[in-house]
Amino acid sequence: MTNRQQQPSRRQMLAVGGAAALIGMVRPARAGRQLTVADPGGPYSPGYRKAFYDPFEQETGIRIVDVAREAYPTAQFKAMVQTGSYIWDVCTLTNFDRDILAAQELLAPIDLAATGDPGLMPGGVTPLWLGVDVYATVLAYRTDHFPAGGPQSWADVWDVARFPGRRALHKSPIDTLEQALMADGVPAPQLYPLDVDRAFRSLDRIKPHVDVWWTGGAQSTQLLQSGEVDLCAMWNARAQAAIDGGAPARIVWHQGLYDIEGWAIPKGCPHIDMARQFVAFCAAAKRQARFTGKLSYGPTNLRAYADIPPARAAILPTAPANLAEMAGANGDWWRTHRAAVTERFNSWLLG
């Protein structure tokens, strides 16, 4: 994601009061041949405009009005369905947010065949959601600090004698615990269920050597680009932004963790047929290929790589060579254990 800041608590994510107030401030989606679509804003909006919005308008005559959604839209989504005040018809959700809303029966079926497009990656489509882009948490390092070759695994990051340098980790247990376990020798396919005690023992070893615990994606880019840190756990798009900005840096895909976000439709959507038509439109490989020129996220339709230049494909999470090095994050485990583990992590940081 563009800025996957430390996520709020489950209580905050499910709170409705503030979201209900926001709904009253936003004009509902207009009737007729028009859809209001909520995306994360920032670089997503022009990227999706090029790939999805304009081509859909041209093909169907249905106008797409895009709005930037809240960073964590679950509370707003819930309030919208419960009040019947639909400020948008389709919204991007991570699979974590999708499952929270699905458990509360707040999503409408997208009516896309269970298999979807044959090019869609595993986990790329459910009866309630179509994934369209993939982001990853990866290791990035400064090549000027490691001219002979930098760390290639989380065990290397933990090896401060072999790879001395200033380090930054995310101030969040999500992904950080997985990194700690891989640093301690747990193979990525065997991460879940997480051995939390073992993860914290591993974190105890690296804690004295962490110079910065970053809290926002923009901060991680700045840390790497400025040279304030020499190696950093960060989201791939944020690492790529530093590289695009001239930083002598490299992304390590090995032991990365990827996650998917995509389109969902609120239950009771007044424009359900057009919304489903739009979601199905976004599954096509050639359309997904178009956003990769502006966004360094991977398409979920892997056939899109036939239309992505090789040099660009090399920096995307779902390029076959990169995807083979990574594992998918397990949202089911985090939904169950997030609150307790986050409380323990925050206390550990202060200890």
C-alpha cells in the first residue's frame, strides 16, 4: 500500500460513531449511469484511472467518480450499510478488512465465477471480493554502505557482526514477528501459527541494534533515501520510491511477505449491477497491466506480465521470480491474535 501505517485496534476498526458522522458530510453517490468508487488516493487514483476508470467509461458509458477513502475504511463501511447512506458503490479493501466486514455480513456478492479469470493468482478472488494489486513487506538496503553485497535474509539482518549498519524496523508486530521468526530459522511456509514467545526472544536479540522504529510508509522511504539507515524492513513501493528518487538501494524479495487488496461492494448497494460489472472488468490481465506503469504493485492476474516490460516486471511483487521468494501473510491468524500481540509488542518496546 501507499502508506500502510500502524493499523488501529480492532475496537477502532469496528467503531461506527465517527464514521456515521462522516457519512452525513459526504454527498451520496448519484443515481443514473454513474458509479462512485473509493480507492486509497495518492498515486492509486491516477494509476487506477488509467487502468480501470477511463477504459470502463469508454466501454460502457458509465461514468466513474473516484474518491479517496479513509486509510482504514471498515468503520465507515459498516456505518454506510447500516444507515443506507451509500457514499460510494465500490471500495478497495485489504483481505484483512474484507474478512472483518464479511464476518458481519456487510458485503454483497460480486458474482464473479469462483475461478474468476484463469490467470488470477491463488487467493486473488472470493465470492465477495476481487483482488487487483499485491504489495509486499521486504528488506531493502543501501548499496553504498554494502558495496560488496548486502544482507539477503532476515538472519543476515539479525547478524550485526557480519552486516554492521543502522537498522530500521516497523513499529508494529504485524510482519515484524514473522521477520523475527525467519531470522531465528523458521521457514516461511511454517510460520503460522506464529510462535509468539520465540518471536519475542528473537526480537530481544535485535532490539539494541534497531536505530529507528518507523511508523509510516513515507518515513521509511525518507530513512532509506537520506541514508539515515542502511537497511530497513519496509513496503516494496516505499523502497522503490527511494530508488526512483536516486537512492543507491536494493530490494531483497527473499523472505518477503505479500498481501492483496482489491474491490468489494457494500451490501445493499443501490447500483449493484453496475458495480458488479465494474469489478468483473478489473479482473482482466491487460487492464491490470496498465496500472503497473504508475504503481509498483503487482497485478493479481499473472497473465498481465505478457504486457508489462521486463524491466518494470522485475520490480513488481507478483513477477514470478519475486513471488517465488515470498510467502503470503496469514490474516486469519492475525484477526484472532492481533489485540493481545499488539499489546505485548507495545509493552515490549517500552521495556
